[in-house]
Amino acid sequence: MYHRIAESVIRRLCLLGLATLAIAFWASNPIANAAELTVDDFKFDGPSGSHGATVEKVAENHFKISLGNAPKQPTWCNMLYFQITGNAKGNKLRVDVEFKGGDAYRFNHNSATWSYDYENWQGIRWCDPGEPSKRGDSLLFPEFTEDVVYFGAQVPISYEKLVELIGRWGKHPHVTVRVLGKSLGGRELYRLEITDPESPHARPSRWVHWIGNQHPGEHNAQWRIAGMVDWLLSDEGADCRKRSICHVVPMTSPDGPSNGWYRVNAQGVDMNRSYFAKGADSEKQAHEAYLVQKDLENLMASETPVTDAWSMHTWGGPVEPILLAGPEIGAAIGPWVEFKEILIKNDPKKLVEPLKAKETPGGSNEWNSGPHIQFGITNVLCEGSGGWTSKQDSLDAGAVLMKSIAEYYKGTKATAQDKPPVGN
């Protein structure tokens, strides 16, 4: 009898041990313990969203997303942004993406990134980015180690994140935050004015730089602008703040990020085809473009008119500035090639292509030439970095640009007027 009791006890202990091992296995093995993803885990209407996107399940952890189109632009897809709100941990994921409206401004023509916290982003490659004849493409995500995941084009920056940055910058005593009005979606349009109010130089004698972003989906350009602001507000930028006034419009279409709009506002207007060189027009012009251009015109009519206007964008390759010279180039300051040499010197990581110059402006409706046509001032089209997946590279490129602008625009306008002209 004692023998049978012993066998029973041993058998129960063995079963208990197996159960303990099983529990330990499930606890330490995320794939075995992972809850399968469902369509309900996907969200397209967050701060970085994709209006009109739908999702359907193909197989286990395999989904198909169909994209919507931009307002009044049936052949322009909204870019893909989504959030997995839960159950991602322990799962790999395949996402097939399609847009049936056309191939213009394809959803996979720029870099893509994903993040667990919307702060630290890592790149992910599209499977077939070089085949525009295919209207679909796929993303293959590695096994996730957290439940919540964010995905977006380039390195996303939402309107809400921008407001957070402006709140931080606005605490600096040399920053004035101005609201130009509200977007059609009710979001505020901001312009930062950065200058030292205690400067020994009278305001009319200071250089005036204007920097803006037009396309809402070109986030790496927005991070580049953030890098320019960060440098300006650093100790290294203190002298520049004394000698210059910098106006920064970091996002002209603030309704864009939550909808996935790459180039447009709610009226479907390409925001870099929204400048009116004959003068801002509240009836004919895109709403937000009118607010920003009218503000620029007020600056031009003030005692501190803008010296140079920068239009920030992204295409492939490194950051690429292209200059359309105004009257100060080669006269009050050195020739444009001097600016080129300064940029090269300040760019050890080679984030910025050597500066180019052109003599003929582009379209009068473009922000990279419209101000030059209207006012005769220097205009710079600053492109590139659309394929980058590093936020820090964009911030660093912005610092290079701003540091070089400060170095090229020596002294003040008052001191520059006393110098003899030089060849350009």
C-alpha cells in the first residue's frame, strides 16, 4: 500500500513539475504567449493618421491596408500612418498596402519608420519601392517587443508634437511665439520670432532670415527646421541672435499630419503651389497660405524686411540647398560661393550637398521663388533627406545650415553697407 501511495505522490509531483515548466515556458516565450493581432488593433485617426485608410485581415498577423486619397486629388494617396494600440508584443507582422487611385506621389517613395514611443524611430524598408508600375507594396516587421507600435513616413512629427516643441522654445527669453490664425481644421499657425531684445544693434540694422515648411508630409524638413531653431537658441547661436532676426514657420498645413496629407491642405491645394506673387488673395488663395503670405507681406512692409527666405522640402539624397540670389549677395556680403565653402567647412558628416545657385526663378506660385519675384529678395529652395530614417541627422543638418547662415551673413546690414561690393 505504501508503495502505491509513493507512486501516486511521485506522479503528482511530476505533473506539477511539468505544469511549472509549462508556465515558465509561456511566460518567457512571447511568441507562444502572444495574442494574435486583429483589425481592431489598428488605428488610423491619431495625431499621425491616414484619412480614408481601411484594413482587412489576410491571414494570421498578415493584413492589407487600402489608402484613401488627398482632398480633391483622386490620384494622390494619403501617406500611410497607423498605430497598433495593443497586442503587438511577440508578433511579427506583414502589411500589404495598396492605393488604386494612381501612381502620383506614391506612399513608398520616401523612407518609412516605426517606433514604440513616438520618440525613438527605426527604419523599415518597403519591399518594392522602385517599381511604380505596381500599385501595391509590403512591409515586413520583425517580432515586436512592446504592445504599442507607431508607423509613419519619413520620421513623423505631428502637430501636437510641434506644439510641444514650440512650448519648449517659447520659454527662451529671445523667442516670441506669434499666432497667424487658424487652419481650416481649427489648428493654430505659428511663427516664431527669434532675436535678442537686449542686442546693441538697432532692429532695422539686423539681418532678417525667414524659414518655412510648406508640405505637411515632409517631416524630415520639419525636423531640419527644428535643428535650426535648436542651434539658434544654443550658446553658439547667441551672437547670431544679436545680429539678426529669424522668423520660423515650421508647418504651413497643420491639418496635414493627422490626415496623412503629403502636399496639401483641406482644400486640396498643393501648398508649394500656393504663393501669389502679385499679392496675397484671401478669396483665391489656399487659406493657410494666405495667412502666412499676408504675414510675410507685413514683415516686408515693416522696418525690418526679410533679407532671405528659405523654403524647406524633401527629395532623395542629402539636404540640397539651391540659392536664388538677392541684392545683398556679392555686394553687402560675399559671393554665393563663399557661402558654399562655409557650408562645406561646417558639415563634417556631409549631410548637406554643396550649395548650388540659379539665375532664373521657378514658378511665381512656389514659395522657393515667389518671394524673390514679388520682393527681389534672396530665396533658397532647400530639398533632400527624404530617404533618411534618423531624426538626429535632420536636426544636425539644420544646425549646419543655421550656423553657416550666421557665418555668411557677417556683422549687420549697417556694417555691411559700408563695405565695397565684391564679385559674385
